[in-house]
Amino acid sequence: KLEVRADVDELLRTDAKTRVDIQTQRLRAGTRSVNEIRREDNLEPIEGGNEFLWPPFALDMAKEIPIEADPADTLEIPQ
């Protein structure tokens, strides 16, 4: 059995500036990691490149310390 796969993304590729803008938006939205974007450009992965850089994906909620209100910051409304 012979299977052929065509990468049509190359045919639909945008100009360089638009491509970088889209990649930046994907990084900031947390939908792509650096290595996923590098793979799209046929580049080798980098160390730490599988981590997502933008919240909420960049936060490990199990490790985060909850923020508690400081009583000194409480506003008092005069009567």
C-alpha cells in the first residue's frame, strides 16, 4: 500500500509579517508552544520550548499561592 501526503499549508502560506503576527498571537493565547511553532517552520526544538508562555496555561495552579486580602487594604466607608 502506497500512501502520499501533500502539505497544502505551503500553498496557503501568508507573507512573513502576517505569519509572525499569527504565531505571536498563538503564543500569547497559549494555544501553541514555541516548539510547536518551530516545527511548523521545520526548525529543531529548543530546550524548554514545550512550555506554554502565556496564562492561563503558564500557571500551575497546584503550585500557586492564593492571594489573600490584607485587612489594611480594606476600604472603610464613612457613615
